[in-house]
Amino acid sequence: MRKINKLNLKSKKVLLRVDFNVPLESGKILDDYRIKVEVPAIKKLMRKKAKIILISHLGRPEGEFKEEFSLKPIKEVLEKYLRKEVLGDRKSVV
């Protein structure tokens, strides 16, 4: 398997599966460790000018959208760490 460093990713779409299943309480993130550990890889892809698509899940919503499982709090924390706007806030993908 080739490493990210060796790939020409400029203008390429990169689908990155991340584990953002963080503990929440009343919509607030209790521990953002899982977000922090993904930041270096995301930043590396950003430096390579890749178009990054992040996929993750939160909780076990049983196939239907529930506000308590929204990734919006993760998006806000990720924007803080990346110092860049994160686009998209799709509620549900089936």
C-alpha cells in the first residue's frame, strides 16, 4: 500500500473514514480525543490540495435521523482544530 506522502492528490477526491463517535452529553462533547487524532491526516491531505470527504457516525440511530446523533458538534470542534470551515451538515445518509 502506498503512503499519502507518495501520492499526487492535488484536486483528487479523497474519502476518509474517521472515527468521530465521541461521548456527548446534552449536545456537548465530553472527550474530543478521537477528533484530535484525525487532525494530522486531514491537514496532510489539505496541504496536498486534496478534496476531502469525511465519513463517520455517531451513536446508533437505527436508520433514522435523531438530532441527538447529529455530527454538528463534531463539525464545530473540527473547524476549531483545522482553523478552516468544514462544509456540509447532512443529517442522514442511508
